[in-house]
Amino acid sequence: MSGPVDRIAALRSCRLFGSFSSEELKVLAEHSKELHVGAKQTLFTAGDASTGLLVIADGKVEIVGQAEGRNAVVLMNLGPGEPLASVSLLGTRRHMVTAVALENTRILTIGTDDLRQIHTAKSQLALKLLVAVAHDLGARLADAETPLRAFALEQASKR
């Protein structure tokens, strides 16, 4: 993890941007910032305000869900090329889960103000991003079905 992240390469590795052109990736890269997160550091907590779209450039992040008064449950572990907080692009302004770096991690962030600028200046790109997020969320829900079912059953058995 030395030197700055190659932002275009990091975005290209993200499944959200699989169909994006080099020019579209360049626009997104120009609006991104690099964030360094230490091992065991919390990126965000459930209930925190969302600050935009995040993409893991390198490192690993654990996603944890927790019902009030219950034990936390690991929903998934994410690595390089994985998007975080993409649901915020669909209007949710608060995180629904907690994200913790499992090791030193570098993240690309595209803040909400930058996303608004992209929407204003490049509406086709913004629409393409929203469609990609919707497809990605559908895939993530399918991937998370088993841990979510186990979590729901655990909660129901405690009632």
C-alpha cells in the first residue's frame, strides 16, 4: 500500500463500473478522494449520515448488522473492488450497517456534493451509476440471503 491509488484502475476493478467507458471512469476518478483507514477502525456506524459512495481500493472491510439490544452479526466481508454505501445513491441518507476495516485499507470516496455535480453536469453518467447501483444491490441481497435469514431466525427465536 505505498504511493497513491491508481483511481481509474481501482474504479475499473469495481463491479459497479464494469460497463463504464474509460472517459466515464476518468470523470468519476476526478471527483474521488483517497481515504486511509487503519486496521480495526470503523468507517461508519449504523445510523451515521452517509457521505457518498465508497470503493475499496485495497484492504478488507467487515460489514456488521445489529438489531437493537442484540448481538452483532457479520453480514459479509468485502475486499478490493467492492463498493460500500452505494445505497446512499438511492436516497437513503443514513447507513443501515456498520463497516470496520479488518486491516489497513485504502478507500476511494465520491462525496455527495461530487455526486450532485456529476448529476448536474453529466446526467447520463449519473443515470448509468444509479442503474449499476440498483443491479449491485440486487446481487448483494441475493448474496446476503443466508446470513440475513440466520439473523432473522435468531432474532425471532429470542422473542
